[in-house]
Amino acid sequence: MTEQSPALDNLLNESRTFTPSEEFAAEANAKAEMYAEADADREAFWAKQAERLHWDTQWNRVLDWTNAPFAKWFIGGKLNVAYNCVDRHVEAGHGDQVAIHWVGEPGDTHDITYADLKREVSKAANAFTSLGLVAGDRVAIQLQMIPEAIIAMLACARLGVLHNVVFGGFSPTALRARVDDAAAKVVISERQEKVLRKLSTATTVAKRLVQRATTILLAFSGVANQDIASQLCISKRTVETHRGRIMRKLHVHSATDLVRLAARHGLLDA
């Protein structure tokens, strides 16, 4: 057995506490009395919280614990998550209130009100319906941390479609495995052109790279530079499959880096 170092033991013991300021605590949604209320009668407490939501069908039992440790909550109840997240706030007069304040990595911002969000979610749900999606179907979502990801998830919830969020950095093989496992009927992603335009300040160069990326990588894998090709140890036929590995071996971490490297080797105009 490997002996654990004292340094790691110290990391496992944390006894510090960080007390919030009185001003911060005064604005809290959950105060001490709420914890006491939940401890006194958990089912009554959660029934009270559930009343804050809109239910299409009211539940007839708060908690079924007969098959512990598997719990069933709000037996017989039916609601729509998207309606509760979006529509009810518009109907309550909060349509002009900002629902999402999005800040991109370059510093660009985009405010989306509840009315805007309802409109976009409805449009996305209609698009999914036109593709033949119905309640119970599965969808894979592979997007960056952008508002469209939230819209896609809410649109799925509106229709009763199950969604599987796939990390954007996963390889095509990893994405396919998750699509197959879920038997997803639709994969929601974004155009690579849009991504590359955001990554590069030289928009026209990045746009050309979208069209030439495969050609550039093919060149690096043996057509234009034999030294680099020998370092990569990869053939032209498999360049598309191993694009990520090629870029790592070239010490290329973004579209901008690839543009610069290609320009140095005179490949952009090749």
C-alpha cells in the first residue's frame, strides 16, 4: 500500500469557517428559520416550496419512501420545466426583466429578457418538432457555454425530450459513443465557422481557415513538410481522424495558432 504524505493528509482536514457579513446574510433567500422548518417536517416543507411552481396536475403524495433508498417525490404531479423557468415569469409581468446576462470570453455581452428567452425557446421547440421529435426522444447537445445551449435545453424540456449535454472538447469518437448510448435522434452543435471567427481577430484569415483547415493539416502530415510529417508519424488518410493529435504535436492550441503556423510555412495560399 502506498503511504500517503503528510501534505495530503493536511489537505483532507479543513476546519476553517467563513462567516458572511450581516449585509450579505440579510439578503439570503434561506435563513436559519427555514432550516428549522425543514427539520421539523420535511414533507410539509417541500410541499410548501413546490407550491411556488406551476403544476399542470397537482400531486397526491409528497414523498414515496417505500423502496428506500430510492425516493419518489410529488407522486401523480405533472409540470413543465420550461414553462416554470420562462413562461410563468412573462405572464407575471416580468417579460422585460433580464433572465440571462451573458459575457463571452472576448468581453462581448448579451442580455436576454424573459420575453426574448420565451420567443427563442419556442422557435427552437418548433424546429425540433419539425424534425419529428416527440416526448421521450433523446437529443445530444454539444455546444460552447453560450445562450443557445440554454435555449436548446429549455426547448427540449418544453417538448418532454430528454437531452444529453456532451462536453465541447470531446473528440468525434467520444461524441458518437454518447450519441449511440442514448440512441439520440438529433445532435445539436454549432457551425465551426462561427467558432473560428470568435477565436481569431483576423476574421478573413479565420474564415479562410475554415475552408482550408483540412488542407493545411494534410500538408503538415506529409505533403509540404517532411520533417513535421516524420514527427507526426501519421498518414494523409487518417489526418481527419487524428486532427486533435496532429494539432497537439504541432503545439497548436487554437485556430489562431494554426493560422500563424500555416502562414509561416506558406500554406494559406497553397
